[in-house]
Amino acid sequence: MTVRIVLGAQFGDEAKGKIADFLAGTARIVVRSGGGPNTGHTVVLPEGPVVLHQLACGVLRHGVTAISGPGMVLQPFKLEDELRALDERGLHRGEVVLSDRAHVILPAHELEDVWEDELRSQSDPAAALGTTKSGIGPAYADRYARWGIRLTDLSRPGALRERLGLLYATKSHLPGLPPLEEVVSRLAEVGGRLAPMIRPTEPILWDALARGESILLEGAQSALLDIDFGTYPYVTSSHPTSAGALVGSGIPPTELDEVIGVAKAYSTRVGAGPYPTEDTGERGEFLRRVGGERGATTGRARRCGWLDLVLLRYVARLNGLTSLAITKVDVLGGLDEIPVCVSYRMPDGTIVRDAPPTRADDLARAEPVYENLPGWPELHERAKERLRREGGAALPSALVRFLDFITQATDVPVRYVGYGAHRDETVDLGPTAPRARRSPLAAWSG
Ligand code: GDP
Ligand code: IMO
Ligand code: MG
């Protein structure tokens, strides 16, 4: 039995969906613990690609329970569409359970998300966050203000009307709000349709723990988008860290066995915010084209750049990573040299290796110091076939050195390597040695 967390170790879209799906093969339950329709997790099945937004990837496997957990904010109409699309393709295989504690994203939240980002850009165009406009920030804000609506409220129209009235009293600044009565009746209807799936999810998890069954927590967004530890204010409104996965599911920290951080062999970011290793030149364009770097939820072109080991070290410590999954190594195949950022030079000349600046504007001024590592050959179909057959033994030697370099820099072993979008294009290098003591932090400057 294991309890594992898979989480994003960069700015999102690291292929968490693919790695979580790979690991879901040995899990009884997969839990999403935060975020909502801002997520787009791609899994490429033999039947074709699937992009999951509000459902955990366990929905794609027979005999697995897919929980959308208490820490989430769910848009019930989009959720119905997502389920319907899976049903139509015959891909709804696992059992879906929705936490009765999860909060509801209302039409007001979607309007407010757009309104807020316009407000930010009125004062300064660079201040807009470029959110996914799915209502995430406002839904979490109302959750913490304690006038949010939870899935459990949908089955009690009287109480729902009362709570919605309270929430509406805070939204008079929003133009175009749909009438309260209309929202109550639509929510009550959708609540009725989803009712068979809505229930307390903590007892399901505690029972699984008691039975010794394996649980996988499928992180969404990424540690660098964490509301507290990310590049605030250019973050999402939840906690996509390992601690957040536990809070958002109801699994106690003492049950946790492994924390797997997923990072691309390069990096991407969607939306605004500091990104020291961004490459706005031809090579960035190369990454976007070859990596197919377009948002799975919004369709926006992703900003592209190089692997940032300062940020990865930070994420490793913040989350207690026990192993890394390095994905999309095929995208870099054929390059002579691969730049990897090993430290930052700050405007005052100091070198930062371990603790990135707290302020987004300071991070934006960090100048990456690169080391160029030797590249590996393109992974053509023959090379991929060998990887499928022989596993890690078939990894090109320059790629092995690249992975070792990451381990040296982060003190975290690389266990999984993604070399293609398909479900089976992941190498498991096998269990890693027990976690060594982490190296002490380098001096803040030097
Ligand atoms: P997530 O949000 O972290 O699950 O990632 P996304 O699904 O938003 O973006 C990852 C993209 O990369 C998707 O289009 C995947 O199909 C694709 N992908 C995943 N792993 C690999 C890989 O190892 N190689 C390549 N070339 N593509 C991959
Ligand atoms: P997955 O799970 C990439 C980004 C948005 C924006 C910021 C705030 O697929 O990795 P929000 O709508 O959450 O208020 O937007 O966070 N963002 C993501 N970027 N992948 C995601 O999810 C993201 N979820 C949010 O682009 O910059
Ligand atoms: Mg994504």
C-alpha cells in the first residue's frame, strides 16, 4: 500500500496528467485535491487524447475511484459536460465521487474573474494576471470569506437561496449578474442530476487506508503557482503543494509515503508573471513548436524556456520531494547543447542558488546563469521501441548525464522519464535509495 502525491514542480502543464495516469495503474483511488476547471490534464490513450479538467484521471480506469476532493472549486455544468464527453467516447470507466465539501463556482465568479483582471490592467497593463477566467480566484475568495456555496448545499434549495442571497449582497459591483432565482433553480437542477455522485469523501479514503489500498493524489496547477509560496501575485488561489494535497483531501500527513515532483526537461508558463529562464527568441519558438506548447484549457500559446534548477531546488525542499519525473525529453532530442539554469545573478551582483527572491519584481530581474549540457540524439520510433522494451537501460548516455545533473542539483533522484505523449511512453527507473540528507543551503550570496 502506498499513498503518493504527484505534483507540478514548475508553473503548470508539466505532464502531471500523464504521470498520474501512469501511476493510477497501481492505485485504487485517485484524488484531485485543489483547483477546478483551470486545470487541463492530458492523457493520450490508445483511443485518442483526453483532456481532464475537474475529474481525477482514475475515471479512465476500470476498478478505480476518481474523487474530486474537498479542496476543489467545481463548476457543475462544465463537470457534467466533461462526464458526458467521456460517456460518449466510452471512456468513463472508473467510479466518480464528488466531495460534498467542494465549493461551487457560480456564474458570478466567472464574471468576477474577468472583471478583476480588467480592473488590474486598468491601473497597469502588466498587472493583469492572465487567469484562465474560470472563476477560480473569486470562488476561493468567497470560500474563505465563508459565504461560499458547497456541493452539499445544492440538495437544500431553501438554504441555497438564503446563502446565495448573502453572497449576492457582496456582488452588486458586477454588471450582468443573472437573477438570483434563476441561479437557484439551475443549481438545484444540476445538483439533483449530480446527487448520486456527491457524498463525503474522507471516509472513503480512511477506509481505503485501513484496508491497505493505494491512493494517488493528483496535483493540479503547480508549486510555483501556490498562493503563498508561488510567484505572488502571479499565482492561482489554491495550494498546489504536497501540504495542500493533504489539506485538500483529508488524508493526514502521517500516511504519506511518496511525493513525486513532475518537471519538463525545459519549462513553460501560461499567463503573466516572472519567468527568469524564458526564451523569447527562436529557440523558445522551437520549444513551443516541437513541444506542442499550447494551453490544454485556454488554447493560449505557452511561454517557453529552459530548466531552472534554482526554482526546482526550492520546490524540492518546499514539498519534500522523494523523486522526480522528468518529462518531454524527446522534445530536446537532436539539440547539440541544452542550457540549464544553475543560479541567478541579481542586479547587485549577488549570486542566488538556493532561495529565489520572495518578490515577483525581484525574481523578474534575476539573470539566469546557464550551464550548457551535451544533448542527446532524437528519439525516433526505433529508439522509443527500445525504451518500451528495455526501459532505463535504453536511455541515451547524454540523457542519463542530464538526469544525474538534475539529481545532483536538487538532491532528489529522478525515477520517471517521459519520452512521448502516449500513455506507455514513460520509463520507470525503479525504486530509489532512501532519501539522503539534503545538502545545506548555499550562502544567500557569494
Ligand atoms: P498537465 O497539466 O501537467 O497534465 O500537462 P498538460 O496536459 O497541460 O500538458 C502536457 C502536454 O504534453 C500534453 O499535450 C501532453 O499530451 C504532452 N506530453 C506529456 N508527456 C509528454 C512527453 O513525454 N513528450 C511529449 N512530446 N509530450 C508529452
Ligand atoms: P494544470 O493543472 C498552467 C495559471 C493561469 C494564470 C494563473 C492564475 O493544467 O497544470 P487561475 O485561473 O488559476 O486564477 O489563473 O495560473 N494556471 C495554470 N497554468 N496550468 C494550469 O493547470 C494552470 N492553472 C492556472 O494561466 O497565470
Ligand atoms: Mg495542463
